Amino acid sequence: MRSFLHNALLEKVENRPSFFDKYSLDQGIRIYEKVENLFDQCHFAQLEKKATLACVFDNLRKGVSP
């Protein structure tokens, strides 16, 4: 997931089709940072990988504030 979002940001910067097409670069970076923070929090809380991904996807589904 982290790698996917990182690559999507690089594509955005290079003006190639990207997951972040509907967002500005600033919004994409904020979403990326929010997801990174969620991964870090889940790791710190020692959640299993499945629970961590569920947490991240749930936050994305709800709409991570860009």
C-alpha cells in the first residue's frame, strides 16, 4: 500500500495518469502522509497486518481529509 501510494505520487509529479488524478499535488501528499501516519499508529499499537490494512482502508473509505 505504501509503495502504491508512493508510486502514485511520483506519477502525479510526472504528469502521468495516477491514483491522485482528481487531487492536487498538495492534497495527494496530505493523503499519503495520513496513510503513513495510520500505518505507523497501527504498527505502534501492534495490530496484526490484517487489522492495520482494515484500519487504513476504512479511513480511506470514509474520506481521508486532504
